[in-house]
Amino acid sequence: MGCSGTSIMDEKGRNEKNSNLKRDEEEEVPEREVDQKQDQNRESEPMGDFDYIEEDEEIIYNLNLHILIKNLESKNIEQEKIQNSIKEQFNNIKEEEIKKDEIIEKITNIFIEYLKPINNKNIEKIKNIMISIYENSQKPKDFKNFLIDGLENINNYKKIKVEEKNKIDNFIIKSLQKNEKIKNKREELKNKYKKDNYIINYIDFTKIVKENNIEMDKLIFEYLLYKMKCGLSLDGNLSLDNLNFKVFIDFLDKIEDENDLKEEKSIIDKNKENIGINLKS
């Protein structure tokens, strides 16, 4: 369990346990079928189209679920596994017999189990997310379906081989290489977040993306978020929505070393379904 990534730079050694990153790229994982319709829908969404307007409750629900998904991906949790765990809680129970507090507690515990070790603050956050989703649902089955449908977006990045991960990294570098605005902000951002041990929250990072017009294929960006989530412990001082900004800074630094970066082709067709995502050049 776990994922590989870039460890957080911490000159004072305040956060060493959060940079204990594991490498398991070579481990084989059974293939999962890719829902082509879902895949196409995700491809059509422009990267960087982040709407985090607090007044829009539906956006907040989706945002919170997306944050949970990135945490699950960092633990290499398979989509079907957690979906089945949720479905089991609703099996053989008539909808009219479902009690709000009980079902929220059961579903919250599922997420807790998959995200362990986890502290009380993050447990409370998960519970509040479940409460808000449930209260926005018309019926218990709507609550279940919202979670099941949302969890379709989980990617198991352990399926990607090392050489393919290198190609994706090159896609990210190329995208940043074209953006003079973000390149000029590199030192400013580095100095700003260095004092915070390179920890940034999800919303602040998406604001940086929007303000600097960073553009890349949405699924490549999802992989970037996954890498920024990797290695961050949930049982210390960090929150569900924290990301490792050092990963992003490292990509900016690599631009200077990649002047002769060659154009990479898309991952060959036969590998697209194996890794569960569709990569574009």
C-alpha cells in the first residue's frame, strides 16, 4: 500500500514521517474495465476549470469527494473494492428502514478503514462530508449512487510502469515549459511555501493553476495531484486536502534541465485500458 513521489524538503526535520514515501511501481495489479463513457466525459473537461464558489453546494460536494478520491488513490485503493464495501451496507435493507445516523456512520467507517492510519480531525472531516452529501440527497439510494458514481473516477496508478510514468512526467514538464508566467513565479512560490514545509491545501493550489493559466490534459493533471498527495500521512498534523507542493516545484526546476526535451508520443493503445487512464500528447 502507498505510492511513490517526491519527498517534502524539510530543513528543520519537522515533518519527516510525512515524507516516508514507498516505491511499488513494479507490483502487478489485476486489470479493471474502463467505462468508456465515463472516460470520455472526463476527457472533455478542461483542466483548470476549477469552480470553488462556496455558495454552490453541489460544487462543494463534488470537490470534497474529489479530495477523498485523491487520498484513496494515494493508498492505491481499487475502485471496485470500496464501491462494493459501500453497496454491501445497503444490501438486504429496505430503504424505509435505513436510518440517517446509522448509514452515515457505516459509510464514514468504510472510508476511515481504507485511509488508516488517520487522526480524529480527518475522521471528523470525512463524517461531515458524508453528512452534507446525505442531506443533499433526496433518498438514501441517491446518497449511495452519488458515492458509487463519484468513485468511478478512482485511478489505480500502480498499473503504470516506470517508463510510462517517466513519459507522463515529461508531459507535465512540457506543459509547464510553455508557460512563462508560472516559470517567472517559480522562486516566489518556492520561497513562500518553503516556510510551510512545502505543504499547500487543495484550494490554494487550484488558485495557482487558474491565476497562472496552467494548461495540460485533465487526466495528466489528475496524475499530478496524485503525486502531490503521495506520502502525506493522515495521522499527524496534515489534513485530507493537503498536498506536497514540493512535487510541483520540482517539476518547475526540471524545466531548466530539460531544454532538449523530446516530444513524447501517447502511451500506446494497448496500454491505455491497462492503466485505467487515457493519456494524450
